[in-house]
Amino acid sequence: GGDCLNVGCVPSKALLAAAHLAHQMRDAERLGIERHEPRIDFARVMEHVQGVIQAIAPHDSRERFEGLGVQVVKAEARFADRNTLEAGSETIRARRFVIATGSSPLVPKIEGLDRVPYFTNETLFDNEHKPAHLIVLGGGPVGLEMAQAHRRLGSTVTVIEQQAILPKDDPELANVVRAQLLRDGIVLLEGAELARVERSPGGLAAQVKRQGTTM
């Protein structure tokens, strides 16, 4: 489906690579090298991300797979029965089928969200303007990757997670990640919920509920 190449692991790792280099420049003093605060040209960083996608695209293309002898059918597919797939004018029969159609981002039902701009993984990597303050909903691996990348590239970042960050991982390992994110200057609101967003004179205002109080 192209998720990994276009809106997943390829652009996210390219963005993280740029953020890591910026972090190394700030952290060089511990190795005896004079630290330097990098000047971030966010549009050029995102140009780098798109360049990585374009460099890898030929290896993930229809032409490459056809050259390897793979039949590629570009059409909407439907099952005629459990062993028969119809796609355009093609009828394909097999004992086993693998369904790997990719995914679509889930946009949570939050009051006011439909009236303000927001990013998903399908739009984030097209953004050429550094967010002054990025709010990340969800403290899973992907959310934390993007939180750290944007923080190291100069944005103020807040992560809102209903449970603890990395809830599916070993708590001791999550503590290691938590400590680094806090050192990076990311605000972690764990056990919190984004209740409402709205436009404000300065941009956007977010109402967060945490431990029975509203922030």
C-alpha cells in the first residue's frame, strides 16, 4: 500500500536522522567538542525527507516488481468466493491470499477538532513550516518519535497520553525513554485526555483533563 515509504517508517526515520544530528551538535561538549546551537531550516529538513522518499521509491515501484516477474494489477478487488479474487478484468484463484492494504489514520472524536488544523501521519511529512508548539496525542512509539524529532528541531512539544507512555512495553524500558524525553524538554501529560480544542488569538487553545482537573 505504500504506507512505509510515503507516510511511515521511511519519512519518520529521515526526520529523526536530521533531529539526531541537531541534538549531537548541542550535546557535543560531553565529548570535548565545543557545543553549537544549530540553525534549523525546517523547509530544507522536510526537503531532505522528501528526497529520501524519492530515492527509495524506484525500489518500491510497480516497474521494479514487474521486472522481477510479479504480476501487478491496479484495480479495486473483491472476493467472488473464498478462493477467487476479481480485480478489474482479472480473475485470480489461489488457496491463500494475503490482505495488506495499509491503514488509514484514526482521527479521535474531540470537541472542536474538526474546526482547527491538525496533522496525521498522512499530512505531517508534507508540512514545511516548523510548528511553534506541537501537541501529540498518544504516547506510543510513533507519537514519541515525532515528539522527539520536532523538539530537537526546535518546536515546543507536549505529549498527551491517557495512560502511561509506551503502555504496551516493559515499564522499566519506558522509564528510560521517559527520562530522555524529559531531558529533551518535552512536556509529558500522562493520565490525561484532550477534551476540547478551539481557535484563540494566539493560534489554538487546548483543554486537557487530568486527574479530575481541567487544564
